Amino acid sequence: MSQHHFKTEVSKLLELITHSLYSHKEIFLRELVSNASDALDKLRYLTVSDEAYKGIAFEPAIRVVLDRNAKTITIEDNGIGMDAKELEENLGTIARSGTRRFLENLPETERKASNLIGQFGVGFYSAFMVADKIEVTSQKALTDAAFVWTSDGKGEYAIDAAEHSSQGTEVRLHLNAEGEEYLSRWSTQSVLKKYSNHVAYPITLVSEETEYDDKGEKKGAARKEEVVNSASALWRRPKSELKNEDYIEFYKSFSSGFGGLEEEPLHWIHTHAEGTIEYTTLFFIPSKAPVDLYRADYKSGVKLYVKRVFITDDEKELLPVYLRFVRGVIDSEDLPLNVSREILQQNRVMTNIRQASVKKILGELADLATANPDKYAAFVAEFNRPLKEGLYSDYANREALLGLVRWKSTSEEAGAGGWTSFAEYKSRMKEGQKAIYYIAGGDEERLRKSPLLEMYRKQGIEVLVCGEEIDELVLSGLGPYEGLELKSVNRAGSESEFGAESPAEKEAASGSSDAVDKAKKALGEAVKDVRLSRRLAESPACVVVDSDDPSLQLRELMKQLGGGELPDVKPILELNGAHPIVKRLAAAGEAEAEDLAKVLLGQALLMEGAPLADPADFAARLNRLLG
């Protein structure tokens, strides 16, 4: 007997799974059937692509066997199987790349716990919710040796030699009190139809059923075997034959390998293309973002089939990275069955399918935005940021993405969820307005309070509020939108829409030249320039950058992205000539003027979310002024 200990974090995760992770314990059956289906997919592919496997007699099937006397339920498949090493790797280690982070973040997550299945490789372990012991007997294809993995889920597992008649895997659950309800044929059949009806292989349910005579009296027991699922590739069926319920059921069973999603999909896109290239695609937009959406090691959500033969679910090039939230199937008639990953990335057929699929997905999203704005707002709340990544990376589809990406706005007329598009912004622009204005860098709440917005609000000019880190990088590289320049309000020259100076502004300017001169002298090399501002209505000062300089936030973002530090940029301090503090600066002596100028600069930097070079000096000067 070979005895092993689970890793510490694995033991903790097992405890979480068995006590609190799943919202419905019946999910265990879906997970085990999904694993069996994956094993059949892998062997089916090898039997058509690898000479060594072509001689295997292979009729793919899944069996679920109920034994009321032994209180066991067994899930059998004749798929690829596992050897001793693979049993240890696959069942003795959970989520090798993300377990610890998952455990650290789990207490704070607000998502339904079942949304985390699959992302961390924990689907198999859901069986411990209904079993106090699990035995996994497996024989790898083209080998003669079989092994059995045994565990009670409490910290240890054993791997021993075993007997098995052919390749494949048999998972036997010794049910606890919580799991005994699944010894009922009706109960288990209901679960299989609910979650696994569209698994592409026949699922046979086997049980001993009591028979009754015409008078209703027991006359014995008979073995009943019946295929309980449709066993069809749903994506291959005509859309006219399918109901919404069919798509939803398929999504829930199909997506278990990509996170065990319990929510219904937000939207689906089913396409059959004929002509030069023939293929079928079925894509789903989840209603909630996958938990690994922003992880570098995210799992691809799209499976590739060739003539219904599974090829891969681990190819991230099937769709662009920014569409990594999409789940679904691509089934090609024209790719070779033995297509390799290297060939796949360079294959003309695959390139055409990918390009057409991207256009179809983006087109469907545009239709959804028009037909159902509330539903599209729900999509934006989850997936707006990945679309912004597309604006930055996918030039070929930039026009379509410009219509899909949404921004927060200072306008009270923004749509559902407070989102607006460039097109909607343009439709609300003041007569004669020549640019689209935005403010970026930092969180939305702080941006809305920025002094940079004061005069724009006063003059009724809408400003897009861009509170995500990626926004400034995306917007700074976009170029004009339908002839309208995109202007950041924290750049010099962006106040050109304010028209000619008012008499009050001219009066303030004439009396504030001394304040500007004293601030320049006091601040010296700390700033690029000091000038009077036309963008301030209430605050005494703000900082902006020159039109050709990267903003403070963009410099910080590039640093985080590993692009190295951009050249040091000195801010421009703008003063509100009508403000009492600026007037005080104009009349102040040299020492007080230095304190006022440096406090005004410090305040303006803090409002922009920039750090102070010397917080202690700032506090000392502020205290002197207050004293």
C-alpha cells in the first residue's frame, strides 16, 4: 500500500468544499460525469490522430451504477484512463497554481461559491459532500496495469495495484447519510437529465428495481439499464429545433469544466457557416465574470472540435485574449484531425474562423446593446474592462469595439448603470463643441470630486469619468473619434471650449500676476510652470501636465506594467485668480508666499492622487499657515 498525505492547503480546501463550497450537493454527479466525458474526448482524439491508438476497440460510453445494498454509486467510463503517477498528480494535488490565493480570497468573495468549481480543479472533490470514502480505479489506455486511489477526504489517500478489465476509470462513492437519496433511480436520473443531458456520449443508468405484479405485490427485482441523456452535440442541431431551456441546460453542463457556473448565461450566439469553410460555433456570454478573468494563467473557455472529435480546451488562440470570458464550442469540418497546436496557430482555416467569430460576437453584442440596454448594462458591469483591452490591442476591430465600450460620465443623462458610449456623448454635445473630454487616473469617486471638473460643470460640458487603471493607456492611444479629438481635462490647453475671458476673469487675472510670480520663485524646479487657470471655479489650485507629457497616472501605470519608468514629468500649477488664498499669496511676504505656494502645490497633487515628495515639510508649512 502506498500511503500519501494531502498538502496542508488541500486538506483545508477539502474541508471547505465538503462543508460550505457548493450550494447544491447534487453538483457532484455533474462534475464526475464531466470528468468522464473529458476522458472519452481525449481517447477519441487519439484513436483518430495517433497510430498507436487506432487499433483500440472503442465505443465511448458512460455508466452510472446504483447499488442500494452496498450504498454505493459508481461512475464508469472507457476513456483514456490514468496510471499511478497521474492518479497522484490529478487527485492528490488541487489547483497547483492558484490554491493558496484562492484560499486567501475565499472569505471575501461575494460570488456564489459554486462559481469557483473547475477554476481551481476542485470539481472531483465535491463528491466528498455525499461520500465518506471514494475509490478511483483506473487503467491507462495501451497499458496492462491498473491502480486504485482511495481516500476518506480527511488528510490521506492511498494508491495501490488493482484489477480492471480494460482502459478507463471507475469512481465508486461509498455514500454517507447525505448521499443516500441518490440511491433512488428517480433522483439520480433527474440530476443527470438536468445537468448532463447534452454530454456527447450516452450515459447509461444501471440499478436493481423492484417489480410488481398486476395486484401491486412485489414479485422480485430486475436489473434496469437505460440511456438517460440525449447524447447529442447540441451545437450541431438546427437552431429551429432548440429551445432556450436546451441552451441553458447545455451551458450548465458544458461550463462545469470552466468554473461549474450555476448562473444562466447572459446571452448565447449559435452560428453554422457554410461555403468555402464549413464550421459551427456556439458561444455563451456568462452572466458573471470568471474568477480567473484577470489572472495570467486563466483557463480558455472555448473547446475546439473537428468533425465532432474533441481536439483541445487549452488553446488560448481560438479567440483574442480580450474575449477570454467567452465560453463555447468551435467545430470545424476543414481542419485535419491531427492538427497540432503549432499548426493551429498558423492555419488559414483557423485564422478565418477566428476572425469571423470575433466579428460575430462583437456584432451580437452591438445588437444586444440596442435591443436590450438593461441587459447590456449587466454585461458592461462584468466585461467592460476586457473590451477596453481590445481597443488597445485589436486594431482590426477597433471601430466595432468603440461602439461597445462604455464609460461613466458627469452627465445625468447617462444610460443604465450610469454608462455611456462615445456615440451617446456626441449626441449630447453642446453646439460648437470640438472635442470629447475625459478625466482619468484613480478611482471614480475621487475623479468626480476633482477641481479639474469645476468649470466644465459650470459651463455644462460633459466629461467622461474614467476610473480604471487601463483607461488612460487606452484613451491616449485612440486618436480622434468621428473627427472629434479626445482631450484629457488634466492637460494644458484642454480649456479651449470656455470661450473668451469674462470681465470677472480679466479682473482676477490683472490682480493675480504677483501670485504667479511669487509661486514661480517659491517652487522653482519643482514645477514646469505656474499660470492662471480658466478651469477652476471654486478651488484655489490644480495641477495639469503639458500637452505632450505623460500624465502622473500613466507614468505609474507603465511602471506597474513593467515598461520601466518614463522620464520624470514636472506638473504645471494652475491658480484660481479669484480665490482668497491666491489673493493672499499675491499680497504675502517672501516667507509666507513660499509656504502658501508649496501648500497649494501639495494640495493639488493630493487631489490628483499623486504622492508628496516630503509630507513632513508639507505638514509643517500648513501648520504655520494655520497658526
